[in-house]
Amino acid sequence: MEASQNLKTPPKFINTPANFMKDDDVSEECKNLISSLPTSENDFTGKKLYNYQGSWYYPNTIQAILNFQKHFRPRDSDIILASLPKSGTTWLKALVFAVVHRNKYAPNLVSHPLLSNNPHNLVRFLEVDLYVKNQCPGLEELPSPRIFATHVPFQKLHESLRDSPCKVVYVCRNIKDALVSRWHFRSKIVSNYLLEDMINEYIKGAYFFGPIEEQILSYWKESLVNSNLVLFMRYEEMIEKPVAQVMRLADFLGCSFSEEEKQSGMVEKILELCSLGNLSNLEANKIGTSTCGIAHHAFFRKGGVGDWKNHLTDEMARKLDEMVEKKLKVQG
């Protein structure tokens, strides 16, 4: 299963690479920084990644992180949604948007923004969207509460929050399911991309936004010592008990459901609106490209639990389980 980069067929992009995957908009300051950073082998795009403060990024993403850390001005009412890629991010964005704005947009209205906009356009990423190619993207003009998303570890996020009491929600998913979902996602970006290659990447830790322990443990530990700031959610629990988890989410965000709302079925209506089955069938999510440069339809697949069993061999699963046990054992 060892991947030999020199023997592989060069990757062929099915779609134009997103801006955050490039190296065409980097300042001299950032270039100097990158020149001193550890470098990976070529990844699935044929490009190199650079290890900045413990995690791996493309040059344009490092520039965006620097822009964000320097220029972002948090508000106390801000909400930040964090995750590893393909861990329930799209669903979490939709749920939080619907919960927070339910007084403005009733979930049963045909005019609800989620019916005509992709969740990633309504809740935009900081480091792979807003701050790519723009040091000051005009966020001060947005009404409160502002909702953003990120894939960076908590430490990088916290540097920019500057001890603001804003809310951070992290969603964690079974690594095997997240890996399989990410493999399908990447296969929509480049051709001839092997599942075995991704497994090797995860085990080595040198992949975009990796390794897992840098991110998962950073939010987990912070949620234990500062539960008012960070809510740690598990994707599998959200699937198993969606009503309870959405109410937990609303409580954390300071917009709890009233008894009248519960009796009227408001939680269930939001869950129906935000279900991946409903969202994936909307015309807005079948065509077009998100503001971060990815086709809308690429964000939707099964969204279930345990699909890894249909793709991973016993040996693949064993290797990944051993990796998780080794890297996340301090979690308990």
C-alpha cells in the first residue's frame, strides 16, 4: 500500500483548483515564512504543503491565515463553526444558520435563504474563502450575529479572537467515515486518486489541515476547561439524537427554544429543512460554485454513519484505528 509519488500518474484536475489551493497570491513576508517551513511530498493535487505551527497548508492558505490573524476583529456575538473537512461541516452550517435566524426566517417559508443558497455561501470559511486574496474582506459591515467557519486548530483561531467571549462550535466525526467522505470529495477535484493514498496521508499526518490530533485535541481540551466558549459535538450523536443535539446547540448559542417552539415542532422543522436529503435535492445545490471555489454539488453525499465499511478493507480499518488510538489516546 506504500504510495510512490514518482511512479504515479500525474493528477488531472477535473475542475479548476480553488484559490486556497494555489500559490499565486502570497506576499514577500509570507514567501519568506514559507521558505523556512517543513515541506511535504506532492499531495493529491501534485502540489506541496507547508507545515505552519503544526498543521499543513498550501501557500495561499497560509497567507489567508496571516491575513485573518492580523486583521480579524471579533465581536462578542460572533459564532465560529470548526471541523476537520468532511466531518459534518455543511450540515452544521445549515443547522446553526437556521437556529440562529429562526425568528427572521421561519423554516417552513419558501423564502428561506437555505432554499436558494448553499450553506457554504451563507456561512463562509475564514481561511479558505474570506481572507484568500483579501486582507480586509469587509466583515465589519455584516450584521450581528456573524457566523463564520474554519478548519484551523483552536490555537490559531484563539490568537485572532483575542479573548472575545464569542461562541465556538466544533463537530467531530469518526475518522474512517470522514476519510472516505473526503476521498469521494477529492475524487471530484482530481482524477486517478486512490483511497490507499489518502490512508497513507492520514497515517503520516502530512495532508491539508492535518494531522488530526492538532485539531481535534485542541478543541476537545478547550471545551473541557472553557465550556462557555467551546461546544464539542459528535457527528454520530447528532445523527442518533438530532432533536436533543439541536436543542443543546441552541442552548449553547444563547437562543434556546421556548416551550411554545418545542410544542409547535420548530426543532423538527429546522431538522427537516437542514437535512442533507432536502438540501442536496435543491436546485441551488446542484449547480453553481461556492464562494470558496468548490462546486455546490460536491458538498453533498450520504452523510451517514458507518459507510466506511463499504470501502475499507479490514487491514485499512485496522491501520486507521491504530493511528487514532495512538494520536488521540490522551482524549480518554
